Amino acid sequence: MSRELEPAVPEAVRRCLEDEPERQVGLTILVLSELEAGWPHLAMVSVGELVVAADGRLALALWPTSTCAANLNRTGRATLAVVADGLAFSLRCRVDDELGITTGEDPPMRGFVLRVSAATEDAAPYADLLSGVTYRLHDAQSTLARWRRTRAALAAGVKPEFLDSGSGSGDAKRRPDPTNGTER
């Protein structure tokens, strides 16, 4: 049964993203974007590439030449899906800004500040959701070190107006909406 939530990062998702990365190894966040042909594109990220920037906003790191990064740049939209605390969450997001993030990786990651414009929580009354997509790291030590650098770069790269956890009044710079020429 689905339930609409406030357009912000739900508390259960926030707790996962703000937790220490080694405690959330295996948690996969699905990122759905739209291909030029109109079909959905699915990418998978971890807590190493997604941080909470402020109420209703997230900072996401992607490989610079990835299909997902190109889609976000073109459409300015993505849906994030994750299972947390036995519930499925879907966050419809708009890109507010792009971040230049430096982590020492080659190539450097590409960052996006996302504003949650709608959130949904989903559960079935007849079953418990135990997990979503999960994974096992091949080299946990080097991956966790890279995640820490990426998370720090994302947090450092978010402009001050995005870090203000106030009302989210929209004072931040808005990107033009390519679909109709308005601002988002």
C-alpha cells in the first residue's frame, strides 16, 4: 500500500545515508533516469555516492561519462528507489545544481544536487520487505576509502544555500527546465 510523504528525504532513508559507510555495505539505491528514446535507465549507487545535503536535498556522485549522468544533465530528473526499515521508498527528484567534485579518482566523479519534489513509502500488509538489491564488495578496504573521499567531496562541494536546512524556500539557483523553458 503506497502512501505519499512530504517532499523531503524520509527519516528511514536519512538514517541509512548518514550512517557510517561500513555499516551500510550492501545497501543499493536505484537511480532511474530517462534515456533520449524515452525508456527508463536504471543505475545503482551505494551510500558511498549519495549524501544528505539538507532537508529535501541530496548530493549524488556519478561517473562522468555514465549514461545516468548524461540523462540527469539532459532532463534534470531522476527517481531514487531504496528499501529501508522494511519499507520501499521512491523519491522523485529534480537536479538543482551540478558539483565539480575532486576525490583523486581518475576520472573525477560528477556531482548533482537533487531536490526531492515527491516521496512515496510503500509496504504490503501481507508481507515484510527484507531488503532491496544488495551487493558484496570485492575489495572493501579500498572501496570504503574511496567512498569516504567521495562523500567528503560531495559535502564540501554543496553550495551554502543547499546546506541551510531551513525551509528549502527555493532561494537556490534553479536550472532551466529543458521541457518547457521555465525554471525548476
